[in-house]
Amino acid sequence: MKGNLEIKKNYDEISKIDIPQYIGNEKIYIYTNKKGSEKDIQKAINSSKYWSNISWADRAYLFLKAADLISGPYRSIINAATIRCKSHFKVCELIFSLRFNVFYTNKIFNKQPRLGFVVARTPFNIALPALMGNVVLWIPSEKHYAYVLMEIFKKSGFPDGIINCSF
């Protein structure tokens, strides 16, 4: 019962948040109807050219830390965000996806070329390209869920501009 009350509290709080885009080291607050611009995309591309020089192990650590935060202290918040967006996926699938991508990337890392910049549409497509050393522009389908996940990435230690989020 306590867990349900915590999720309800987080749901109510998330519903009131003014959701920003995350481009480089900026949070860009926009009106609901405004979309990201070509300038925002170019800024995202240029935001973090050093990411591919960071070791694979250090990048993997950040994703595993995010999975640990989601499965621990932020589980209630991400559950509330998932409920808010009426999503069909479950938090356990997100945690599995982050951890599996680390496992899978370890097997293909030296065989797969890095692209430098990738556009991704869903939360499950952002981990693999970023693990490979690419900067990612994530275009999520639900803003509140994206906000919570971006904040978890920041708390995990992701440098600004690695995963950019535009609507």
C-alpha cells in the first residue's frame, strides 16, 4: 500500500512539471506546441564530440548505474511516469534493456563502427548507440517519462550532451 501511495504522489508531482528539452548542457523550456528546431539538432550533434574517446567500460558503468537507480530509489518515480504516459511497457523492461545493452555491446563493440550521431525514437533505442560512442538525439513519444529518465541519466553521471532530448 505504501508503494501505491508513493507512486500516486510522484504521479501528481510529475504531472505539474514544465518539461524541458535537453540539448547539450542546456535545458530548453518550450511551449507544448513548439517542436525542436534544426538549430537544436545541430547543437546536439556538436555537443559532445569527446564521448567516443571515453572508454567503453566507463560508458557501460554509467548505463549500469542508471539501471541500478531505476531499480532502486527511482523505481516509484519511473513507475509514476510510465503510468502517466499510459505506456504498455514496464519498468523492469527498461532496466533489462539498459543492462542487456551493456552485455550485448561488449560482444560487438570492436566489430560495429561508430556513427558519431544517432537519432532515436524510443527509450529502448538510446542505450546501444550511446554505448557504442555515439551522441544521441532522443525524440521520445512521452515528455514526462523522458523527463524522469533524463534526470536519472544525469544523476548516474552522464556528461551533458551525450543523450539529448527534443520533442
